[in-house]
Amino acid sequence: MPSPRTRTGNNYCKRLKSFMMKSILATFICLTCLVVPALAQRTVTGTVRTEDQPLFNVNIVEKGVPTNGTTSDGDGKFSLKLKGGSNTVIFTMIGFMRKEVNVSGNGPFDIKMEVDAKGVEEVVVVGYGKQKKITNTGAVTSITGEAIRQTPSPNIANTLMGRLPGYISQQRGGRPGAEGTEFFIRGISSYASAGTPLIIVDDIELGAGALSLLDPNEIETLSILKDASTTAIYGVKGANGVIVITTRRGKIGPPRIAFRSETGMQRPTRSKQYLGAYESALLTNEAMKNDNVTPRFTDIDLQKFKDGSDPYGHPDIDWYKTLTRPMAMQFRNNLDVSGGLDFLNYFISVGYLYQNGILKDFSEGNGFNSNYYHRRYNFRSNLDITATKSLNFRLDLSGIMGETNSPNVPGPFGNNNVFFEMNGYNHLPPFAYPVYNPDGSYGFILNNVRDNINNIVGRLALDGYNRSFSNDININLTGNQDLAVITKGLSARVVVAYSNNYNFSRSLTRTTFPSFQFNPADSTYTPRDPNIYRIQKLGLGYSPLAGLGKRLNLQAQINYDRTFGKDHRIYGLVMGAQTTSISVNTSTGSELVPSNFRGFTGRLGYNFRQKYMFEFNGAYNGSDRFAAGKRFGFFPAFSAGWNVAEEPFFANALPVFSLFKFRGSYGFTGVDGVGSNSYIYDYVFQRNNSYSFGESHNTFSGIREGTLGNPNVTWEKEKQWNIAAEFTMLKGKISGSFDLFNRYRYDILSERSIPAMFGQDVPVVNLGRVRNKGFEADLTYQNTYGKFGLRVNANVSHAKNKVLFRDEEQPRYPGLALTGHPIGSIVGYRFDGFYQSDEDIQKSAKPNGSLPRPGDLKYKDLNGDNVIDAFDREVIGNPNLPNTIGGLNIGLTYKGISLNMGFQGAAFFNLRAMAEAIDPFSSNLQPIHRNRWTPETKNTATFPSLHYSTLLTNSSRDYPSDFWFVRGDYLRLRTVELGYDLPASLMRAIRLKSVKVYANGFNLLTWSKAFEKYQMDPEIVSGGTGEHYPQQKVFNVGIQVGF
């Protein structure tokens, strides 16, 4: 009988799914009932265009009747039935000036839209509001949801690569649902806390994983806030930068239905190559001879490996090709409905994603899927309700249901990872064992696999799966009250937001099944384990409450925005907010009490004629993660801007510039991330099993002091300045910006460096300091040539940090200190070639306690004592995170055809190969091992001589040196999309609003020396042992239909 907890988990899941389905159904029924046709009075027709080409999707609304609107088609044509007797129609489109046209005459009308060269109408999303780009004084970069959807990656963090200056990211793997993408804004500034930016969706904070869960189809705009003036409003949470996302909302007009369907194919960016059985056996023998050990393989063995005459006793298996398939499928579908009436605007979207893994299906009809895969369902309903002329509400409901599967293949050291085994010589050398015996049983060869773990194909076929499920529900209710009755421009807003995350997991596993060694001489089968002749029954595992998180967010806000005459604009806001969170994780035994965040934020701004701009932002907030009296802080920031293009002297001298703005900011922010310990300021006591009493040798349990507390600990702080210039010229054809920034992070939480004899874990203290500075540049050219359109954008970001102080042991030599170097630096040895002979060994410095041999790695004797030891190390190479990121994005249009390409590159970082990734006989042998040192190749060798036994001086793990480092610089063709919008005339004939067919791709091409040398993808985590799921390139085709 299931336990009460199991029944609770099942019931919760069922209720959650039922709630989501009922919500979706109720929303669609309500919308169907609300759409009421109206009588038409007069129809206005015409064409909307620029100087030389039609404009598609221009918003067209009858003035005074906001519920009556339409959009232009692909030929720029429109038709609007006037309902309110108005003779004025309003035309709006991003990038163009708003236009009101009197349509009292006879049509059709020819409407010419003018480019918004100054950016007067363009707005950017900032914290708790929007601002016109022309008057914005902060460092903000934005991208539209439509641009994001051009990339077939379902993880939004991957779609931004190379497109937004200041956004630095690395995709660490390609596993479905777990790509491990790391992303930062302007690099990292702390060696102690995570540098992940704050994620805000529709003014509500979500977790760092939100970008991998949100459906790109739901996004309207995404902005990154980079300097103190834009992030200070978030106070103690803003120092790492902020990503602000707004989701799509309904627009006034008849219902618009859009369906989008994509089918894609995933393939590894590069397939790793290993040497076959014959070469591996030859090199194994050579390495054993170098160790003065009798070679393992005889000449007969080598011949059988070479000619393949004994596939069961001397197999030659390419495990990568055996276990993986050339491609895996990916599917994504979206359906959304949007529109608006007098009192209701609505946007409803449902989405489905499926990503399969690249492992082959060995399940043999067992009724379960042991491959890697990820499945995700998304739902969103955004409703805007007009209650009165001055009061409106927003009701947003969203849900995400995820399912992630992985094979149950417990292997060496507990690693449940197929790709780790593929790399390991101890686990899966090419001669490990045959996959199947002649009778179809699973093959094995005794003593051929050092760890003696069973047949990998059998484990994939029989050992089952591990499956995790996640369910997220978010409900936001917002009320907006216009207070113009008190004074013009005044309004109030109240937000109540609730989120619930529930995770559970299920597994179907077995641990034993028989495999046999086949002897072709007498056709006998010897079992791997004589006690195992049957396949063990599967066992069902279930964790009904693997994780539970709840969050309640309350906000109350007063806004003011008013322009006096045409010259003076004053705006501001004051807001109080509180967030209460609780999380439970039964898998780790932690049930956490609620944590609370509370504070006040404010903004005050002024601009004069869009020429002189001043703005103050600040927050007074804090959390209960710190001791009383240390919980709250004030975080102010000030910014100013000067649009020189509005000055008569500049406009007369350089009329080609429509915008030339200088801006600058200075301010303070903080980071309250202190890890999983919610009571970092308090003492921790632990159970101890090592107390002894009397003369007995038995030990007894008791309580001991764990980590000491520090009631004075507080958050990390940062002060930052930013200066920049922005320009637009030639009527908007060319635009660009350049930013310089300097971030000083201080009071970084650090552990004190004390002698071990103290015998106690000491508390963290606010000691560390880091400087992070750099620049960003962005340049865009866009123009039309007849029916041909061109847009080119180039951007570059550079952010380099340096540790100014960290509490570390005073080193004997300055080169051993990490202070003064970038975060993530590694202390290691300097490669100085190979020992070429016994004479070379005698006259050179040698590792302490080691007897090197010709062909071994030689290191520089930095302190000159003729001994290679820990005092000959220094900081080597660059950290694993690039400090420079660049992007080149090209867009071409011709009639209904569009082509978009995005290149992204990274520079000035290193990868470090280690252990199973590269060390021979820890790693499977690779092409680089062919060029090992031998007496014949000593002048051309690029790899040390081979040794079968462990030789520490040649070990990448025990003797880290720059020999194992490779520059990670790369250039990728990140995105390509070729699309075609079917002609509007055809759409009218088949009664559809629009149809677009397209093909796109992601990670299609990569140029990097990292793979050429060590077969490492340049974005993987440095120091990895080869266990990563390979990066994937995606080829995708799709169709988008509008009704």
C-alpha cells in the first residue's frame, strides 16, 4: 500500500494538472463568449508604406474607439470598418513616428510612415516601468521576442548569445533539458557568490532557471539592465545585473489566432574520435615497455586485433558509434489567441516541446525509454480588464510542466553518465568486450575492463531510467488606479503574485543481469558472475516530494509622470514590497523555514526638452538572512544625460545626427546571495560520533560546535560608474553606442585563513575586494534599397576582473598568490619542453621524489633551487570564462523572403584538459596520443611519452601545468534563419491572415583550436573529465500560420 506521502504526492500532481486544464478550458470559453460582432458604418481602405516599400503589421486603430483596429498585410494594404463615426485613424509601428490621418475623403488612402530617426517613440523596459530610449540615462540593451524566436534553441539563455552587448554566456553541454548554460552581465565580480543576474518577469522575481523554462513564444521584449542607475532600484539584489522580461499581451481588435510548428534534428557539433583496438593495443604495449613491464598483448593478439579474425575474444568496438545515433529529433508547437474588446484584452498561449537524446534505443520492447529526453508544456493567459475609466486590472496565469529522463547506468565512482564511460580506458576501451555473443546474450571479457562493470548495452537495455518532473504555477493580479482626479499624471498600482513549484521523481531500476564470455574454440560461455543467471526484477522508486517551493510577492506603488508645457517632464515612483519564500527538499533532508525580503524603492527623474536628463534611483531593502541590525541597507544611484543633437550649435554644424547623447551614472548596489545557509550569522552545532569515555575503545554520539557564527556578517556591496555615448545619424540608418564601466565589489564573504591547529570551522567575514572593468560597443546599419532591406549589427563586450584582496596564506613567493589575478585563475607549473635524454635529466631540475625518464614533461624551476615542487608554481593561463564576447548579426529582406544570420565569438580564456578527458590509459587513446614522444620523434612530438602505470609528473590532475591548457577562443555561426512570407493576395484567397515557412539552425559551424588539439568543445567546463553530454547543432524547419 502506498505511503501517505506517496498518496499526497500523487494527489497533488493530479490536482495541479486538473487545475491547469480547467484554467485553459475556462479561459477559451470566456473568450468565445466575449467576442461580439458590431455593425459597421463605413469601410476605409488603403496602403501603408515607407518612401519605397510597403509596411507589414502596422497597427491601425480608429481614434476614440480603441477596440476597433486592424493591421496591414504583407503588401501594406488594410481595410478598417469605422464603427464610432470617427474620421480619424491612428497608425503606429515600432521604429516609425505615430501618425493620425483624417479619412473623411474618398479612399483608398496612401499612408506614408516616417522613420523615428531620433527614437522618440522607441521605449525600453526598465525596473518597474518603461522609458523612451531618447531620454534614458542608464545602460540598457533590449531584444524583441520575435528576434528571440528566430533561434531554434528552447533555452532563452542560448538565444541571446552575440546579440546583446554586455551579455556573456557559455553553453556548457547539450543534454536535453540540462544544457547548463551559464550567463552573466558584464562578467563576474565576486569569487564567493554566484554571478547570475536577477531575473524579473512582468515585474516579479523568478529563479535563475527561468530562462530555460519560459517559452520563447510568450516573450514580448527582453532587456538587460547593466549599470547602477538601472539596477539600484532592486537594491540588495541588483549588483549582478538584471534581466527584465515582459510577456505578450492582447491588443485591441478581433481575435487573432497563430499556430507555429517546428520539427528539428539535433547532431553533435563534433564527434569525438578514439583509436581502434589495434592501435590502442600497440600503444598499451609501448607504455608498458616504457615502465619496464612485460607487454600485455602478444603478437598473436595484435594480429587478431588488426585483421578482426576474433570478434569475440579480440573485439574492436567504436563505442561512440555503437551507443549513439547520428541525430535526434526535436519538436516544438505553439498555439496562441489574442485580441481585445472594450473592457478586455487577452493573450492565451499553449506550447509543447520535446527533445530526444542521441543514445540508441536498446530497450528491446521492455516498455520503457532509457534514453535522455526532455518534455515541456507551457501555458500562459494574460488578461487586461478595464473595470472603469480609471481602474483596470491585469490577471496573469502561467504554468510549466517539465519531464526529464536519463538512463539508469550506475558506473565507475557512482557516475550515472554514459559519456563518462565512453571516455574511460578503464571502463570502455575498444577491446573491452563484444556487445553481443553469437547466441544473443550480452558479451563480456574477464579482466579486460579494470572496473569489471557489466556490459554497457545491457545496462542501457535493462537497468531502467531515472525520471524527474517539475510543475510551476504563477498567478499575478495587478490593479492600476488612475489618480488624475487628485493631480494629472498620478496613479497607483498594487500587485499580488503567488508562485508554486512542485518537483517529484520516479525511477525504474535493476542492478544485475547475466553476461558471458564466449570461447569460440569450444563454443562455451563463461558467466561474468557465476551467481547471476537471471535478469533481476525491476524495482520502482518514487519520491513524491523531491522539492517544493512557494513564494508570495506583495507590491504597492505610487507613480507620477507629467509633462508641463512642452519643455519639462517630471516622473517618479515610490514602492513598498515584501516577498516571503519557503522551500522544502526532502531528498537532502532539509525543510527550510520561510525567508523574507522587504524594502522600499524609489525613482525621481526630470528632463528638459529631451535635451537635459537627470534621474535618481534608490532602494532601502534587506532580508532576514542576516542578523537583526544588519539586514537593511540603502542603495542610491544617480544618472544624467545630455542630448547634444538638440543644441542649435550642434544641429547646425552636424545635421546628419538626429541623436548624439552623452550619459553617465554612479551608484551602489548589493548581493544578498549567501548560499544555502539561511542563518549564516548564527552558530551551527553538529552531531559528532567520536567522543570516547573511560578505557573503552567505543565512541559515543554527542553535540559539537560546527561553524562559528558571525553576527556582523552582511551582504556584498558594489559601487559602479558608467559613462557612455549614443548616436543616430542619416535618418536612422546608422546608430551605435559605446560604454565604459568600472565596478568595485567589496565586503565579499570570505573564510579566514588560519592554521589547522585551531580545530574549528571559522565563520565567513566581509573581507574580499574585486575590481571589474571594461567596455561595450554596438554599431548598427539599416537601410532599404527598393524592395531589398539590409540590417547589420556588430557588438563587442569586454569585462576583465582582478582580485584586489582575498584572505589567503602568505605565500613564500609572490607568484603563488591569487590576489592580483582574475577570478578563476589556476596556480600550476610552466611547461618547459620534454626531457630529451638521461643527460638532460641529470642537468635539469627534477620533481621532488620522482625519477623522470626521457620523454616526460619538464617544468620550469621558477625559484632556482634545482627541485621542482609546489614553490615552482605560479598563476598560469586565463580563467575559463571569456572576458571578451562579440557578435555579428546580418538581416536581409526581399519582398517576402528574409534571411537572418548571427555569428558569435569569444576570446581570452583557457580550457584545461584533465584525467579521463586526456590522460592516456585513464582516457581512451585519442589521435593526439599518436604524436607522443619517442626517441625517433623527440624533435616533433607534441605529447609526452606513454606510461601505463601512474606517473604523477605527467598527470594533468596531480601536476597541473600550462601544457594541458588550450586557448578556448572560438567563432560560431550561432543562428541562421531563411523564411518566406506567402503573398497577401494568396492569403486573401485562402482566407488566412498570414503564412510563413522557414528553416533555421543553431550552432551550425564552429571554428576553434580547442577541438583540434584536445577534442574539447570550447564552451565546456574547464577541468572536466570528459563526462559532458556533447554540444548539439540544430537543423529546424517550421511553419507559422495566422488566422
